[in-house]
Amino acid sequence: MSKGAVGLTAGYWPEDVYRYLAIPGIPIDDGLVARPGKRTPDRPALIGHQGPLSYKQFLADLDQAMKTIVTSLEGKGNRVAIAVADPLELMKVVFGALKARAVVFLMNPTLPQAQLTAQLQLFRPDLALVDDTVRRSIEASSQGVRILSLPELRETKPATAAPRGRQDLGAPALALAMEGGGLAYHSHKSLLAGAVSWSTFVPLKTEDLVLAAQPLYTWEGLYSLLPILFRGGTCLVVDLQDPDKLAHGVREHHPIYTMLSRPEARLLYQPSHRPVVQAFKESLQGLFVSTTGPFTALGRLRLKNLLGKPALLAFGSAEAGPVFSSHPTWYLDTAVGIPVTNVDVWPLNPANGNPLEVPWEAIEYGEVGVKSPMTAADYDSPEEKEKRVKGGWLRTKIVTTMDPNGLFYIQSKVPD
């Protein structure tokens, strides 16, 4: 089989990193909180601006959230929209809702009211858990949906037991907003696959600490958090928009990696973020920067020179998770990288998205099609899924070439 065939796309593959790895058939809360908590209950799982949250306390808090969410739904549905800014409180209720077997929508609480309304109409929640700061906007958009703030949720008399019966781990469980609109629904299986795949590719270890500097309703933020929890490590969660707190947290806890989107990475050039740049210089082993399209090597070199650390490019999306990435041990500044662990890519016809009959080395360029266990389980409508998935391959809408070493180069984006 040629190196351009499925499974052997990369001519180069990092040493001591698995190309494929099986995904455990367990719920996400079990794989990322309960199991690490049994091994190291007192180890910090998350660190926020108010301090650390141990695995033991995280598990207790999400269990409490699960029981109160079961009670609050009153058996009248299972769709929960969550618009909460504090990342530690957000993760408690998200994991609690997933354990309650709800379908969760991670909302951006900073969106204008019109966009919140449109997303709520698309998701159709049975319950909304919100910050007081966005409650008025949510109420105006909710169309009779029950709304609870986190203090009200805590005051709810909890259910006595968790839901019983066999759980469908491949069913839609977590909705993320996609670029350009629409919702991608991930399952317990696809979320755990993302945690396994990225933590294997980088790779991450139990003793590591990483930084989630992007909001957790973005794929960059979510994939900064989930992989390190799978390894039983620690995640520092501080928003890049608060540079003083971020710089202090990085200096105190010394994360080794983080991921920023390209627009957010540009904030590092601003005078207000000089303390963050200095803290990154002192701590990080590398900075992953996500891109959605073509980029210039010059911008990447500037960022590498600013930090004195590798600027590791990555391509991914809310519906696909990470697809291509530089590896910390080997990359070229002009390339977007190689497929990450558990990801297969195949060339598609950019005109219609249909899979081509020949592999990458036989063509000049093609749109990237993705198959991996971390792609979305469903979309907000059958028409949306039909548009995005062709012949079993998820369309990325990026056109690339591949060199003899298996490195990919983004050439253009396919117009919508």
C-alpha cells in the first residue's frame, strides 16, 4: 500500500507516538474524571483564578450537578443549554449534565442577543443553565424554556440516583457551534477519542500541566482541557483576555503547552500582553496555533521569534477536532503538519466534495476529507450532514498539497 493510502498518509511519523490507538468504551466523565480520580484523588484536575480543584472534588461536584440537573429536567426532556463564563463552574455542570445523559450545548455567553436567540431556536433546549450576567438576554430568547442560574441549581433538591440502563456512547451528547453557523453534535465516544488522540500525538503525561487560554466553548479550548484530563494531569484555565491573571498563573504553575487561534495569537504582539509573552517564554515548550485556512510562514516565524519557542501550527474545527498538526519534534514553517493520531485523510474533489479515486501522491491538490473517531456524531439537520459528509468523508473545505514526507500545505479554502 502506498504512503498516500488510508492509514499511511504520513511519510514521517514521530518516534514513540502511536499512529492509531483504540478508544475505551466508557462515558467521558468516567474516562476523564472518575478514573484519574481513583488513581490520584488529591491531584489538581483544574486550576482557575480562585484556586485548584482536585479530581476528588471535581467528581463530587459533577455528581451533585448531575443529580440536580436530573431533578430540574423533571423528566420532560434531556436538552440542556449552558452559558456560564467561569470555566471551573462550567466544567462541573457540563460533566454533570453529560453524566445525567443530557444533550448539552456549550454556548458563548458573550454573543449578542440576536445570535443567542438564533442558537437557542436551533438547539431547542428543555433547560438553560446561565450566569446572571446573560440571564436577561437568555430569557428574552428562551421561548418558555426553564432557566436556572448556578446558585438556583445548587439550591435544587437533588435526585437520589443517577440514570440507569445501558448508555449509548455514540449518540449525540455535546453540541458546539460551527464556523459559519450550525451545530455539530459530539458523542461520549468522539469526545473521548479526541482526548486520547491529541494526548497521544503531542504527547502528554500524567505529571504534565497544560494551559487552556481559549474559552471552553471553542474547539481549541476544549481540546486544551480534555486530553490532559485523560492523562490524569492538570489544566490551568485562564482566559487570554485577562493578561495580568494569565501571566501570573503561567509563572506560578508553569504549563508546557497551550493552543490559541490565529486571531487570539495576534494579541501577543500588543503592549498589554507583554507580561504574557514573558511568562510564555519562561514556561512553554511550544505554542499550538490553530488556523482555518492559508497562512504565511513569515507570521509563524515572527511568533516563534517573539516567544523564543516553537510556533506549532494546527488545523481543526468544531466538527472534526484536530486534523493536522506540527509535532514538537519535527515540522516545517510552511506546512500545516501531518495527520494527528487516529486521523485518516483522503483527497476530495473541491468542486463537489466527492472522494477521488487516487491517493495524495497521484494528484496536484485536493480538498481534505477526514475520517476519525473524533468527528461529530450528528448535525442540526439531515441536510447539514449531507452537505458536510461525502462518501463517509467529512469535508474540511481546505485545499492542500502533500510533499513526499507526508507534510500538508494549505493552498486555499473552498467557497461555501
